[in-house]
Amino acid sequence: MYTTDLRTAREKASDEAKAAKKKVVDDPALLKAFQARIDNDEVIEAKDLMPEAYRATLTRQISQHAHSEIVGMLPEGNWIGRAPTLRRKLILLAKVQDEAGHGLYLYSAAETLGTSRAEMVDQLLYGSAKYSTIFNYPTINWADIGAIGWLVDGAAITNQIPLQRCSYGPYARAMVRVCKEESFHQRQGYELITVMARGSAEQQAMAQDALDRWWWPSLMMFGPHDSDSIHGHQSAKWKIKRFSNDELRQRFIDATVSQAEAIGLRIPDPELKWNEKTEHYDIGPIDWEEFWAVVKGFGPCNRERLEARRRAHEEGAWVREAAAAYARKQSERQAAE
């Protein structure tokens, strides 16, 4: 019953969004009225009139976010069987499970804009949709699990907390729980890396090495500089994003440098320094050539990540077929009653 009702509700929401999509919203008066709602901080819902560009931008961003949560399970799931203690194994299991849930919330939010989950998943599997470049880097030792929690989830929280005030209601509401759980993940990662940084000489070296390898990719998570951002200005105008890429990156840097210093680790940037005038840290240049290479599919693990997702999708076909058959039987039974 629950499965059938949930499926029906999602299909209904998708149909309503598609119907709204057919309405003409390119009329200057309608566009002006829509922007006025945004400027007044009104929440936009799935049934509301919206510019097609607004819908497309949200669909791209939310689906990319969902893909990132699902692909992000892979580098950490790789270590579940090799966690050093039962406590660490349980923490990692819970975290990977959370990431799967985040993907569910976000796919559901994206579906309200009129694109089916099956279509979004196909876009991921066949290369027309992107996910966060950070997940195309390998986890080569246990310290990497701490670095991911501390740095990657820390960067994610910095980026995602403002999304709780996104102008699109379903996305903003999904982010409330996501942010609470990501905050917990960040604390778990920092606790793990702290234990290693205060452990044996070998553990300290592993912790520093993990920071050295994950620092710059974590800064790249915020996207290109504002001057090179394709969608940034319009997303800000629509209040999909409340802060620019560079503003969010700076927040992350300022917070994380002091965290590293507190546990005796060194940020791998010889040009890092405190700027008394701006009251922020200045950093050296980010290697944007590396960033764009990973975006285009040439990262260390791009092929491996997509192959793993395609394989999982194919092997899980019987589960989807069984769920669909069960839903049909439930629907037929309800109709007969």
C-alpha cells in the first residue's frame, strides 16, 4: 500500500509539474512578476508558474547534487570491510547509509520539477549529467576516510547550509535534514583525523598525507571563480544560491585552517597567510586545469566510478522489476476492492 501510494504521489507531482511547464512563462509581465516574488523572498513551489530557465537550472543543480550523494558512497563504502574497529565500521556504515538517503531526498525534490528519476539516473550513467569532482579521487588509506568527513563534508556543509533558504521550496526543505546529517559526518571525520594526528608518528604522517591530497580538491568543490562561473549570477538573482562560489570557499578556508592548526596539521599551501586588511586567509593559486580535466572525465577514478554505478544499476534491475510488479498487484487489488 505504501509503495503504491508513494509511487502514485510522485507520478502525480511529476504530471503537475509537466502541466505547469507547458504554460507560457516567457511573457515579460509574468517574468517580472516571478522575479518580484523572488525579491520578496517568497517560496516557489512545484505547481507555481516559473521560467523554463529557472526550472532547468534547478533540475540540473538538484540532480547533480543527488548524483554526487550516490556516487559519494563509493570511495567510503570501499573501506567498510577494512575499518580498524567495530566502532569505526558502524560509524562508516551509518554514514554511507545517510548518503543514500540524501540521494533519495534530492531525487524526489528534482522530480517535482517534471523530470523522472529514471531519466536523471540515465543521464548520470551515460555521461550527460555531472557529479561533484571530489568523488573522482581515490581513498588509498584509512586516514582518507577522516579527511573526507572533515574536509569534503565540511565543504559540503558550507555550501549547503544556505540552500536551506533556497527560493525553491522542495529543495530547501530537503536540505534541512541533509545539513543536520552532514554536520554529524563532518564531526565524525574531524574526530577520526584528530585521533590519528595525535597518535603514533606513522599515524600522524598518514593524517598529514591525507590533508595534503584532499585540501586542493576540497577547495575545487565550490566551483570555478565567480568571474568564470556560468550559472552563478543568474542563480544568485533567483536566490537559488545565496552566496557566490568564492564567498563560500573563503568561509571554508577560514574555518578549516584553524581546525588544522588545533590538531598540529599543516595546510599544504606555502602561500597561505592571514590578511590583516581583509581579515581572511589568502591562498595560493588553485590548479584549475586539474579541475576541468576531472570535470571532463579525466580524473583518477572517473571511469571506475561510472562503471561501478552502471554495474550496480544493471544488477539491481530485478529489484526495480519486482517493486514495479508488486505495485501493479497492489493497484489491481485496490481496484478490485
